[in-house]
Amino acid sequence: MFQRVKTILLLIQSTLCEEYNVDEKIIFATMYVESGYNFNANNPLCTGIMEINKGYAQYFCDTLNISNITSPENNIRCGVY
């Protein structure tokens, strides 16, 4: 299971990093520091593996044309953006 999650994370991350021209190492470091790679990280202000501030949820949904910031792919997309 862990290997499957890791593979999915790498695929999502490398695709998004390439799309937004961001170094993957920065994103891996951010995910580690913000959530310890926990997809379900949540606190009163932030959510997801990238710990995206909930106050910016609407901005990200509108700007990136996504429906929410909680799915792993969308959360990483917000963090890479």
C-alpha cells in the first residue's frame, strides 16, 4: 500500500512540478514539514498534505478550476501553484 501511495504522489508531483516549473525537492520538503506526508492532515486553519490555508480555498478553486482543496491531487496542485 505504501509503495502505491508513494508512486501516486511521485506521479502527481512530478507532473505538477513540470507544469508549474517548480523544483520537486521543494515540494517534497514542504509536504514533509507541513504534514509529514499525511494526506489527511487537518487543523482549524489548514488542510491536506500541503496544509493549504482554508481561507484561500475559494481563491484556489476559482483560479485552478478545481472543486475542492482536500483531495490529494488538488491539495498538491494548490501547493505547487
